[in-house]
Amino acid sequence: MQVGLVTGKECFELVDMPEPKPAPDKAVVAVSYCGICGTDLHAYQSGEPYNPAICGHEWMGHVAACGANVTSHKEGDRVAIGIAAACGRCDTCRRGDAAHCEVAFMGVIGVGPLAAAHGGFASHIAIDASRLYAVQDRISDTDAAMLEPATVAVHAVRRTGLRLGDGVVVLGAGPIGLFVLQAARAAGAGKVVMVEPQLRRRALASAVGADAVIDPSAVGDVTVAVNEALGLASASAGADVVFECAGIPATINQSVSLARRGGVVSLVGVANHAAEIQPAEWLIKEIRLTSSLAYQREEFEVAQGLIADRRIHCAPLHTSTVSLAHASDAFARLAASPEEVKVLVDPRL
């Protein structure tokens, strides 16, 4: 079986690997779609070592076979990849913090018994059945392939404690930023402003619910433009919650400048390089910093409900579908231009 892996700088290759078999606690899934994530793309662009287990971690498909101990799923079930429930046994769980279970999280980052041998850029994958969850009938296969990044956004919003009517700014209209925008709206945000330099992505932000979109290269002062968009009288007022979804060192410090005193900054994008901050501004503003990586098990059901009820829209973000044989071209295209947003790989093509 051929599996797509990032093997070096600007290198995505199909590698021969054994056909997966259903070990006692595992299920084999026939992959229908696997999304190219920003993390996959960062690895492709940087050439830094990338764990094969997470190269292609946004996928859905149908159960093809189940191990002897698997009772939660059966052949033919529509499933998507997520995180296992908290183990209840690790040190963190025993301290009463099941939301940060060490065993479940290690599986998500591709380490330990809950990790697969490779990611979802393949026709089939064997995975611990505890990481699979059923896809609702009301959700299409292509939308289901985007449940994982949608759940990342749900988790990010839930961690901020966003309140009804809060003014929100999202930096970066990539897939995660566009999902965060929609999740914040669903959580009761008042006005939501997207800051994004790329034209097509700004248009997408407007299409999925942004009250205002700002091109940072076209305004003299982004802070002033944001406050005007939020309807704030004072130039120094700022947003209640700022989500940094670009993963760019410069925008991490900028996010604080856009927040009000006592506001919240949520770090969601993963920056590849060190970021400098101005500690005095963080202190003076008494900024509450949250960070967000991955999700909790129950948040997949929250995300499914939001998508099924059309409060989060996936289809506008899906810009193309490619075969496994053409996935390398898709990586190169995404690296060269931000015109596309979410590319899905269909190994059946």
C-alpha cells in the first residue's frame, strides 16, 4: 500500500508500507478524504522532521475491519478521527484534570499506543478504535473530513470564556481562522472582525459571517481600523477577545495591541519561529492569555452539532479535491499561493 508522507523540504512522497491489519483494539478504516492541514504544510515548507503518524490527521472514512476487542464500531460505519477519552490513570487525570490527559494527548501528537503507523494520506489506516467517533448522518463526507479542524476551532473558542456580545478579532483567514470566526459567532460574539492580507480569503471570511474584513497592508493603523470596525469610540479601546490564527511571530505581539485592557488573547496558530513580545504592554493591559492545541473528546460532538445545524459551514472552505497521486502537486500549490484554503485528498481517485 502507498502512503503519502512529507519526507523533507518541499518533498511529499508516496512510500510503500504494509497493508494495515486489525489488531485486537484497532479498527481498519478505508479513507474517503484526508485534508491537508497547515501543520502538514509547515513541515513541507520547513523540511523539519515530521512524525509519519500525524502526516495527514484530518480524515474520515468507513470501517473496513475491526479487531477482536472492538465493540464500539462495526464494518461499514462512517467514522472520523479524533482524540480518545481521558484514560483516568495518568498523573494528570488523577489530579482531576482529565481535559489534559497525557495518554489521550500523546495519541493526537502521534506518540504511544494510540498513534497510528502513518497518517490518512492512504487508502486504509489502522487506528486504535477509541480514537474513532461516528459521523452524523446529516453531515456529508467532505464536511466530515473537516470536522477535525472545526473541532480545533471549537476548543479554542471554549477556552477563552467568550461572552455574549463580545467584540472579536481573528488574525488569519486560513482554515482554522475561518472556523474560529464561525465558532465565535455561534458562541454569541457580537461583532467579529477578520484581519487577512489575501483577497480571496477575506472574501471567504465575509461569506461565512465576518462583520468586517481588514487588509492590514491597505490601512495605516490596524488597531484604529479594528476599533472602527468594532464600533468603538476610543482608538485605544480594543477587542474583548483576539484569536491569533496566523502562526506568524509578528502577529503574536500585534494581537495584544488589538485587545482591550483586561481582554483575552488566544494563541491558536503554531509559529515556526521564536516570537518577540513587549512585556510592558501585556502587563499594563492585564491581558489574559490562553493557548489552544487540539481538543477534547466531547468537543467533536459540539462541532458536529454546529455543522449539522449550519451554524458552521465547511463547504465554502473546500476549494479542491485531488487524488493521492496528485497530492504532491497540491502541497506545492498551497505552499506557493494562498489562493486555495482546504484541499482534500481522495485516495479512491
